[in-house]
Amino acid sequence: MSTSPNLTFNDGRTIPQLGYGVWQVDDATAEDVVGRAFKAGYRHIDTAKIYGNEAGVGRAIEASGLSPEELFITTKLWNADQGYESTLQAFEESMQRLGLETLDLYLIHWLQPKQGKYVDTWKALVELQKRGRVHSIGVSNFTVEALQEIIDATSVVPAINQVETHPYLNQAELRAFEADKGILHESWSPLGSGKGLLEDPVLAGIAEKLGATPAQVVIAWHLALGLVVIPKSVTESRIIENWGALEVSLSEEDIEAINGLDKGESGRIGANPATADFA
């Protein structure tokens, strides 16, 4: 069985580079599909309060027989819980649902600039880390400006920023800033769902040449760029197929060809973090 490489955070801890995401997986299904992911080789699971499946992930963890040291679990604070005290409370509720005493990674899910609470929220994450309740802390859907603001306010640099990233929106400018600050970049929607990415002729050509699938080629591209990547599927064959991307080796020419697919903002699937305002 293949093993995911690990990447090192700026706090010295490590994260498996290839993980399994459970966005849009209902709680009743989560236990089964996460269990299948464990059997395929995944040890890094990414969930969130708003997904409504933390309890299902917790059941899968309990049923797996795997020790906490073998796993890497991420969850995220939802927007309605932003603020210092409310963040501390929401964290404890997530931990109860997951059945964990200590969390590997806790993220602020969205910037929510109109709320204006993200600095106080970040301070709460810093406190949780100081208390030893969470090993590493980071953010999701943060802009360059917001990253700099929370760093300036606390002198604590996020370990990671999880953002929509795929060949049609490759986030080169944001990734360059993060690299300068020692922040890892994590890709959500890595396969560009809804944009026809996997039918792109460039990817199809590379896949045919390598004897791989287009999805494996895209995941291999994320890995080659040094990004953490969390593809999601509830289909067992695709869970296994995505894990097989670890065996796909892209040439520099392949990587440059995929880099050339970037469409900038027109390639975006989800909301723009700079303006997104979710209840």
C-alpha cells in the first residue's frame, strides 16, 4: 500500500500531503466512506462543522482501530461561531462530535470580512493551541491581506491556508505569498468540479501518455507543486483511484502544460473569499 508523503508545518509538525475530504457527505454515510478511505490508505481526514458529519467521522475513527498517532484530523470553525469566546465553545462541541481529546488541525472556515471578527477568532485559535487542545492552527479561504493582518495582530503565522485551487484557478500569487511566510497551501475542490476540468484535452493527453486517469494527473500536479490536497468521492473505486495518484510521476513539461491552463478569476467555482458573506 502506498503511503502519503508528509509536509512540515511552520510549527514543526507534519501533515499527510494527500488527504480525504468529506464535504457534501451526509453524517449517515460518513462512517462508511471514511472507513473505506482508511482501508485504501488515507490517514488524513478533512471535515468541518458546517458539513454536518463530524459525528460520522468520529464513528469511523473509533471503528477503524487506528490510534490517534496514526491519523491526522482537521475540522473547521463555522462562520456563525466566529468571535473569541464563541470559537472556544464551538471547538469543544466539534471535539465532542469527533470523540477526540486533541485535534491535529483547526481552521477558520471563511474570512467573512463583513463580520470583522477574524482577528479575535484567530486569537482564540492561538489560545487553543497554547492550551494543547489543538496541535496546529490555520485558516481557510483567506486572502493575502487578511493573512498579513492576523500575523501582524498576533505574531502567529498560520500553519496552512485551505483555498479553492485547481488547474483552472492555480492561485499562483497567493501561493507565492504563503511560501514567503512559511504557510502551507491546501487545495479544496482540487479536481475543479463543475468546470469540465477532467475533460480538458491537455489533461487527457498527459493521462493517456502516463497510463493514468485525468483525476490522477490533476492530483499528481497538486502533489508536485508541494500542495496539500483533499479530493472527495463517495465511490469506492474513485477513492482508490485518487489514492493511486501517489504513483503518478509528472515531468516538468507536464507540470508547465497544466500550469498553463489557469484561467484566473474566470476559473473560480466557489465564492471569492474577499467578498463572501455566509450566514
